[in-house]
Amino acid sequence: MYRTLLIVIFSTVVALILVNILHQEDNYNLKLETLRHKYALKAIPSVSHSKLPALQRNFKTPQEVTEACLSCHTETHKEVMASSHWNWERVAYVEGRGISSAGKKNVMNNFCLGTNSNQQSCAKCHIGYGMSSSHFDFNNARNVDCMVCHDNSDEYLKGASMAGYPDRTVNLENVAQSVGSPRKSNCGSCHSFGGGGNNVKHGDLEVALNSCSREVDVHMGANGMNLECVACHTAKNHNIIGRLYSVSSDNTNRATCEQCHSTTPHLRDVLNRHGSRVSCQACHIPQYAKVNSTKMSWKWSDAGKLKDGKPYELEDSLGNHNYMSIKGSFVWARNVKPDYIWFNGTADHYILGDSIKSVPVQMNTLNGSYSDRRSKIIPVKIHVGDQIYDKVYNRLVQPKLYGETEGDSAYWKDFKWDDAVAAGMKESGLRYSGKYGFVKTKKMYWPVNHMVSPKGEAVGCAECHTRINGRLAKLSGFYLPGRDQNKSLDFVGYWMFILTLVAVFGHGAIRISMDISRNKYEKQIINYDEDKPAE
Amino acid sequence: MQQNMHKVYIYKRFERFWHWVQASLIMFLALTGFEVHGTFKIFGFEKAAEFHRTASWMLIGLIIFAIFWHLTTGEWRHYIPTTKQLKEQVIYYISGIFKGEHHPTERTGLSKLNPLQRIVYLGFKLILVPITIISGILYLLYKTFDQNNIIIIEDYPLASIAFWHTLGAILLMIFLVVHVYMTTTGKTPTSNIKAMITGYEELEDDQEEVKVENDSKHN
């Protein structure tokens, strides 16, 4: 009775433990629910700009709109003119370079190379009017473009190659009366089209996000929280938080997941603990470029081929250009698995005028390593290619690409590299030897921060904790359980185990065979004894 | 044959419970642990790691009970190493066992472990298990939260913690193989296992008297 009772108690305990281990309840994440409630309520503007008398007029120039804005928001231009959206550069301390300013003004990339001498075209994405050259007056408040960010009518559009002026079709009165908090389409009008087309540069920022599903981006999805960019990229005094290290250098003023989700967003602590060295993005963005393709490679050395003396374009099966006479050849990709690197929030860039230190040229260097405690693993898009450089001065050069007419030495019109580089470098205030070549550009890193997937699609444990082809296979300098092992210990241990098995089975086999032969011997004796009386 | 034998109670109830739970936990930990190590795939890494963590806490709990039991009952005395008859015991396993000789030492309530067992089990308890458990705890708590919810990471490289933990695991597996095999070297191939299940072992009569005397003295 006592015994049965014990067995019953014991087996109940075992059953309870097993149930506990094997059963997984989908717990209710209160933190997430609180956030959902917080962001479900959208602010209603306290002013309808359509009712303001200052805006009831026929604006002849966009500058008149700016003046009208400043008639009420009398100090706001100061905030805007202190921002990198206006200045196209930020001052930061960079290791090895000192205090330096970097931004679209001087950083080179391996897409359309750089802005110098091409401002007429590039300034389409400058929040100002009339930046047609490097002589733009950054102190003139009348040239601040309020509308590109604050237009809520979806009507505003900056003209192509108009130095930042709006397209001539835009009804400025309508736009001025519609203004409000920036929407995805405002930010996206520039940030989705970097590099000359939708999703060319970022891979995780593109026009599809304006109206996408939760699967594409769990935050911006129209059937999800439908958040605007500014929900996370908050902007006190027009100083918008967020850094992208294709142009940014320091670890300040960043927009982070933690600002809403805290450092312990998971119900399981083992996942929270990962957060010390693994960024949220690394697991929650299993792939980018989920809707439209992004450029992975750009070879300028192929540019300039003409058909019947005229430039032409070729398209791949998805309708993406894979060759353009004016730009060279491209490789596009969709649903791309990110690469992963260690990153501590500081970066250096190839700045126009820098000497080439190594080939392939590293366009931007994202600092960090496992041994640096501030570093985390982040997902990145890596864009490679080749581009033009000065063989004598050993540096990348800035060609003049855009021109209004032929004979203006612009490459996109004349297809003469020599003239284009000479013009571009003159505008940039740098010498050009007259001898150019093409040099490979490795690695321009684009941290991937958007296109966060719903939690069910997050990268699974075994995608990194695996010996073969894990996502983190290329990262070194640390021990990753499941991926790494001490090879000598494993080798010795394996053979010790096998030898033990062999020894044990050998020992057993000898015992059995000896037993058998002994039994035979004993049987013979018994037989002999039994046989004896019969004799 | 039966007439010459006598049943003796050797393994106490807690001892048997501890032995079998520890055995199953160690085997389960080996299964999940070597999966985390990447040796094979059964549960999937995520589940394996989770199970391993849970089972490891259970084993630690069990071992705390076992240590308490050893100390309070004086059972720890069984593990005091001795060189007396150690050589004979080794020689027995190398040659005598094949010739059908008897064990050079006999199991009694006073001394239920032979000299070889004493040394091996003592090593198991004082070296092998501590190596594995201490490295395991360091592994388990490699990253922890402090009061401010900030994650603290140990200064030791995880590679060396993992080295000791894997070494312990491999040695435990070798121990397991030899240990299981050794259970077959009793009176009959299953008599030792039966003893660990029921607690009773059949001993020859002449030893029995000594045993009873000793038992009454010590308990």
C-alpha cells in the first residue's frame, strides 16, 4: 500500500514535470499590447491649415510658400537649417580622421558616385530650392522646402533635375493648405528612391512600404499598426532621430527598437539575453527587398556602350535594368538574406579626396568586433561594384554625370570619361591627372533596419546555431554554441568513446566465449560422471 | 545453489531513486547537450537547448539532495579510497574474470563498493561531475541580468567554458558505457542491475554473517 502510494506520487511528479517541459503556452505579451494601444491612437491636428488666411492665395514661387509658413512658424527655419537634411553633412569625431564633416556633400558611394557637379539633378532630394551647384547659399531661409516633408495632399512633387524646385504641375496653394505631420510617402519620396530608382540603395526602404502588409513590415503594414516613419523617427525641433551609416559616422541620436520595445521585450529571458550582443534587427529581419528588387552590384566599367551611336538599356526578367549605357551593368536581387557584421555605431567613409588604401576600395567602414563590448551583430546589405579613379593620384574621382545639353562635358550626354572627370573634379576643387581607370569597390555596407517581419517569421535559433551554412558562418572571434566546437577535443573524445565501446564489447565477447568453452568442459565432465556407472 | 545464497539489503530507497533519476537525467542531458553541441539533430536546437537547461536545474537539485543524504547518513564513507586489494581487483577484470574466478572482494553493507569502484566513483563525484556542473553553471549564467535589467557577460571566454563542459560530457559518456558494461560482471549478467532496482543482492552465506554484524554496529 505504502509502496503503491509512493509510486503514484512519484509518477505524478514525473508527469507534471514532463507536462511542464513539453507544453508551451503562447503567453500574452503585455508590453506589446500596451504599445499597440499607445500607437493605435493617432493624433488629430489642432489646426487645419486650409482655414488659415495666410495660405489663401495664389503662390507664384515655392519661396512664397516658405515665407507664408515662416509668418506663423517664425523660428522654425532655424531648426530646419541646422539639420543634415538641409546641410547635407554632419560634424562628428571619426577615429583616425579627427573632427570631420561627412554627408552627401563629400561622401563617395558606389552607386551614382557623388553629388559634386551633379547638384542640379541630385538636389531633387535636398530640402531646399535652387541648389544647382556647390555655391548654394545655405543661409537663405526662403529656400527651405517645407512642403516636401509636410505635404499631406500627395500632390507635391520635386521636378527632375530642377535643383530641388517643385515640378511645374504642382498646385502650391493646395499643397500649402494641406500641410501636416510627415507621412510615409513624404519621407519615401527621397528615401525610397536613393540611387536613382525605387529601392536601389537601401533594399529595406521602398515605395511598397507606403501600403504594404504586415508580412512586409510589421510596423508599417496597412493591416497592422500602419505606423508612419515619424512614429519611430521622432523629431524634436526638426532634429530627426535615426542614423544610416552609409553617410553617418557617430553613435548618437539613433532611432532604436529599444526606445519602444525596451531591452527586455521577450517573454523568454534567453532571447532577451541575446540582446547584449545581437541587434533586434538581426533576428527580426530575416530578409529584405521583400517586394521589389534592390541593387546588389553596379559596374561602371561597362558604361558607355552605344547602339548606332545612341545609349540603350536592357532589362532582366523582373523588369529591372541590368544594363544602361549611361551607368553600366547591374545585378538586382529580391528577398535577400542579409549579411551580418559586428557594429558599434561608429563608421568611417570614403570621402572625396581620400587616397585609395586597399583594393577593392572599402566605401564605408562600419567599426566593431566581438571583442568590442559595445558591438552588436547587425544585418547589412553589401553593395559591390567598380568605379572610375585617378591612376596617378590614386583616388576615386567625381565625374560630372548630369548635364542639360550635349557638349557640357557631362558623361550622360557625351559619354567621354575624360571630360566628365575633369569637369567634376574642377567643380569639387580637386586635381585630376588625366589618367583614369576602373577600380573595384568592395563593400558599401547598408545596415538593414526596416521590413521587420511578424514575430513568427523571425530567424530561428538553428539558423545561426548550426555547423553548416549558418547565417553567422562568416563572423569570427567568438564561440557560438552549435556552430563552433573545439576540434581537437571532439576528435579525441570521439575516438576515446569509440575505443571504449570496442574495449567493452571485446571484453564481453572474450567473457562469453570463455564461458561457453568452460561450460562445454564442465558438461563433458558431467557426461563423463554420468557415463561412468553405465560402463 | 540457492541454498548457499542469502538476500541482503544493500541499496537504500533514496539511493536507488537518486541513482536512476540521475542516470536518466544524465542520459537526457547528453542527448540534448550533444545536439546543442551540433553532433546530431533530434529535437531541433531551440528545444534541445531549452530541455537541456530545464534538465540541468533538475540534476543540480537532485545532486544537492544526494550530497545531503551522503553527509547525513554517513554513506560518504563508502567512497573513502583504499589501495587494499585494488591491484587484485584490476587483475581480476583483466584476467580472472575470463577464467571464471570469483570477485576478489565481496560486497557487504559496510563496504558495498570494491576498491576500484571507490576510486572511480570518487573521481566521478569529486572531479568529473563538478567539472561538468561548474562549467555548466558558468555556461548557463554566461549572460545574466543585473538589477537594472542590464545584461552582464562573464569575462571568461565561452570557448573555454564550453571546452570543459564538453570534456566533462565526453568523459561522462565513457563512464556511462563502462559503468553499464560493468553491471554485467555480477553473479549473473543482470544481478547487479536487479540489486539497484530492488535494493537486495544475493550474497553467499559465509559473508552474510560478517555483514549482519557490521550492519548492526553501524546503523
